[in-house]
Amino acid sequence: MLNKSALQGSVLLVLSSMSGIVLAATASAFVPVSASVTQNCTINTTSALAFAAYDPVGVNATAALNATGQISVACSKGAVGLTIGMDNGTHFTGTQRQMLGATAVSSLLYNIFQPPNNTPGTVCTFPGTTAWSTVGTGLLTLTSAPTKVTRVYNVCGTIPGGQDVAADTYSDTVSATINF
């Protein structure tokens, strides 16, 4: 008869020899993963088009007053067909942008021009040649976005000289739009 220890040793020997046996099977599958990146842009005012004091009896009796503002755009990398437009402002009349006085019933005429080219940061030249608008050549056509990094463009403003206006604070609001 087998003694108890010999039986336990035999069972352990059998179990240890079976450790290489795999009792479960496996299967695998591929999981498709996808995403899309849409062409997207943002536009912001970097600095307002803030003119210095207009002097209708001194220097601005004959000379224009010029100023530069800035807008910034950021688009998804590779975005194409980009243009920036500027509307005529809140107080546009006829064919002229104008700022209205805060207290007087006067208006101060002004113009907004594109920078001389579409390279970010191009310095304004005065007088400007291409008036900024929302259609046709009034749109600033941008190159495709090389990266998502923000690009800054100058807004060139001119208040023509020789205006007979009352002492006041004048303002207007122009909407800038990025088309993509």
C-alpha cells in the first residue's frame, strides 16, 4: 500500500508536469481608430485703432492724422482660402466711415486701409491704397496657415485733414471677420 506521503508526492509530480498546458485559447481583432480635423480660425483685436488727438485748427487743418491698430488670427495648420474683411462700422453713411461724437451731433470722417501686403506684421504706409471692406479687393487675402500659431496684421487708419468738427470724444465700432 502506498503511504500518504508517497501519494502526495505522486500528485505533486503529476501536477508539476502539467504546468506547461494552456487551458484557454486567444483571438485578436483590429480596432479602427480615426479622427478628423476641420479647418477652423479665430480672430481677435490685438490693439485698437486709437488715434491721437485730432487738431482741426493746427496740424490737422491740412494734414491727415494716421494710426495703426492690430488684429490677430489663428487657424488650423494648412487652412486655405483665408480672407479678412472689415465692415463699414456702426455709423457708416453714404460711402464714408465716420465716428460720432459722445455729446455733440458731429461726426469725424475716417478710413481704414489694408497693410501694403499680406505678410503678418507688415507696417502700414500712408496714405493707404486698398480700403478694407467685406467684399472683393477690400478683403485681405491671407496665405495658408503654416501652423496654428497666431498671426498679427496691422489695420491702417486715417482721419483726413481739414474737417471742421466740435471738441468731443468720437468713436465707432468696426467688425472684423475671418473667412475660411
